Amino acid sequence: MEKRKAAMSSWSLEGKQSPAGWDPHLSRILFLLLLFVTSAQGVTPNPNPDACLVSQSSNGSSVSCHPPAKLPHSLPADTIYLAMEFLNLTQLPANTLQDVPNLQELHLSSNQLEDLSAKFLLPVPQLKVLDLTRNALTRLPTGLFQVSAALHTLVLKENRLKGLEASWLHGLKALGHLDLSGNELQMLPPGLLANFTDLHTLDLGNNHLKTLPPDLLRGPLKLERLHLEGNRLQVLGEELLEPQPKLRYLFLSDNRLATVAAGAFRGLQRLDMLDLSNNLLTTVPEGLWTSLGKAAGNMKDGFDISGNPWICDRKLDDLYQWLVANEDKMFSRNDTRCAGPRALKGQMLLAVARSP
């Protein structure tokens, strides 16, 4: 440590000596070499802090605008990636994208956008990714996606959406990832996902949903991840998950689930993870777990049923057997405890399951 301090004190600003005794001219040469290498890699030096950073590749230009940069007046015609984030934008002109017909990714997160023009995406029919995370959107204009058949990722996370209309999403034909988490959604319309056959990830977490339309998942044919955590769901019926035999990850934590139908998981052939933690489950019907954890590969990423007020009586015999058979995949064992009867209150559910 003393040697390090001594070495640092030997650097005299007054004598204009660089660290380790480097000549200042050599330092400048190295700096110029760095600029040359950076330029050679296609990154344009950005001496103007108000300008966006532009990098180029054989596929096209990428433009990133973050504070203190300002909204650009024009964009390279070959732009394929555009990020305008943290700029406190409340509105965007309908013609913002008119000069970038090859745009494939658009990131507008962490602004204050309140609405979008129905014509906003018309100039960019090749768009594949649209990220609108953390804005102030309360609705989407009908017709926004009328030429967006190529869009496969739509992120509307953490906006102010209280409801959805199926017409808002018309035109989306290749959608694989839809994130609507962190909004204020209270209900969903029937048929919302009817045409999204390629959807593999649906995130509805952290909304205000009390119920779900029974046909919600009748459209998707390849759903693998379903996020419903952080809502106000009280019942999980038999119909919701039935159309999704390929579902692998199911998140239902932090709801108000008190009832799960006996056939709720019937047909789930590949489930790798199930999270039912922090609900109001006291018991579950016999046969609920029959299809889960049987195949060697099932539930390989684990399950969590902690934080529920389990009543540990003979009605849980079916669950006890399943827990013992799959205990190596169980999360939060210490937080999975009996709330009753009085003689078993506070005991670990797994310990009760193991007892004769």
C-alpha cells in the first residue's frame, strides 16, 4: 500500500509527467491510435454531446440517443437500429421515421410518451422490435400496426394501460414476445390473442387482473412462458392452460389464489418451472399434481408453493406424495409451512409430508 501511495505521489501535475513516467507525447499518440481503431470499427467519434451516437456496419447504421443528446433532425437513410431513451419525450411527430424504411429495432423506453399517431409505424414495415417500456401510454391507436407484419417483439411494460382492445393489435402476424407487465390492466377482452399463433412469451405480470377470459390462450400454439404474477387472481380454472401443452414456465406468485381446479394443469407435458408462492391456498384438490413432475425432464427448474396458509390435514395426502417424490426440485422449503391445524401450525410442509 505504501509503495502504491509513493508511486501515486511521484506523478507531478506541475511537471506534466504522466503515470509510470510516460512521456505526454506518447500518451497523445496512444489516444490518437485509439480514435483511429474506434473509427475503423465503424463507430463515429461524437465530439458534440448534443448529437446522437452513430455506428455503422455492413448491415446498416445504428443510432443511439441518450441524454444529453437531443432528438435528431435527420437520421441516416440506412438506419436499422434506433434508440431514443431517457429523453423525456411526450410526443413524437407522425413522420419521425419517414426517412428510415429499413428500420428493424426501435427503442423508446424511459420517456413520457402519452400517445402515438396511428401513422407512426407506416414508414417502417420491416420493424421487428418495438420497446416502449416506462412511458405514459394509456391507449394505443387503432391501425398502429397495420403494416407491422414483421414485428416479433412488442414491449409495453410499465405504462398506464388500464384496458386493452383487440383492435389495437390488428396487423401483428409474427408476434412472438408480448410484454404488458407493470400496467394497470383490470380486464382483458375475449379473443385478444386469437391470431398470435407464434407467441412464445406472454407477460401480464404486476397488473390488477382479477379474472382472465377462458379463451385467452386459445390462439397461441407455441407458448412457453406465461407470467401472471403480481395480479389479483382468485381462481385458476381448468380451461385456461388446457390449450398449451408446450408451456414450460408458469408464474402465478403474489396473487390471491384460493382455488385451483383439479384439471388446471392437465395437459401440461413439458412444465419446467411452477411458481404458486404467496397466494391464499389452504388446500388443493386430489389429482392436481398427477401430470406434473412425472417425466424425468419435467419440473427441472423447480417449483415454489411457499407463502400459502396450508392446512396440513389428510386432504393434502396427494400433495404430500408429490412433494416427497419431487423434493429435490422444491424452492423455499423453510417458508413452506402449515398454518393449521393447531397441532401442526408452523411446521414445514415437507416434514409433515415425510412423516408416517
